[in-house]
Amino acid sequence: ASFGHMVRKIQQLMVTVRSEEVNLRKTELKALQAQINPHFLYNTLNGIKWMAVINGNSAVADMLIKLGNNLRYSFDHKSTYITVEKELAFLKDYFALLQMRFGSGIIFLTDIPQELLYEPIPRFCIQPFIENAMSHGFEGMSEGEIILSAAQENDTLVFRVQDNGAGMEPEKAQALLQGQGESATSTGLGVWNVQ
């Protein structure tokens, strides 16, 4: 009886090993496909960029470079955290793309002390606030500024995003922070996810 039990146990282990091998191959295939898709997109953007350069359209070429940088940053899943300096580089390229959409009269300024540039922060934790300031704060306005500042307060790194746009009622701001910021143009999910 114990021999039969041992044979059944070995058969079960063999089925488990086969199943794990199949799952590992599926995971490896998905990882390869995840690399191929962005690679194709980068190559396509690079081709379009060179067409713009050849045709003398440096503004379009510059925007394509910024879009490529943003996509690389978005597709990079190697780390959850990144330095403030790298997040700022992403934000500056991202803001340039927003200016293309909303107009260049809105400017993005930063006030980040040098000693905080190498601090680790979660990726994409500032971007939703910059986007909201741009898309909602300056509706119908052609000029303004968004200021991103940072300070060390006790053991906490605090970021502030301020703009001189139209403003927001305190009730709407509170609703947005509680994940209830849905509107016709935004779900409010970016800010809620940061929370």
C-alpha cells in the first residue's frame, strides 16, 4: 500500500512540475511580448522623427523625442521608486507635450532643493497633479504658471503643486482627494491612485 501511495505521489509531483513548466513558458512569452510592443512603438516613433527632421520640422521631431522618453518611462517596470531628479526629467518632457495640447502660454517652474534631487519617490506620484493643474486650472486661459516645489518636513518629503489658474472650490478638491472627482473630462483616478 505504501508503494502505491509513493507512485501516486510521484505522479502528482510530475504533473505539478509539468504545469509549472508550462506556466513558466507562458510567463516568459508574455515578458518577451511586453518588450516587443514598446520596441516596435519606439522604432516607429524614431522613423517618424527622422521624417520630420528630413522635412525640416524640428518642432515635431522634438515632440516625438519627448513622447518617446515618456513612453520609455511609462513602460519601464523595473522599479517602483525613482529619484526626484528622474521624475523631474519625465515631468518636464510630459509638460512640453501638454503645452502642445493646451498652448505654450502656461509655464512649468520647479523649486526643488539640490539635496532632495536624489531622494527616492514612487514613480508617477506627481504627474496627475501637474496634468490636473494644466487641464482644469487654466481652462479658457492662455497664460499662467504651475510651480512644483518640494521640502523636507520632519521625516517627510512634501511636494506642492500650485498654479495661478481659475482655482477650485474646497468641496470639489475634497471630493477629488476622496476619489469622487469624476467629470465629463476626467475620472479623477490619477489623484485618487496617488492618495
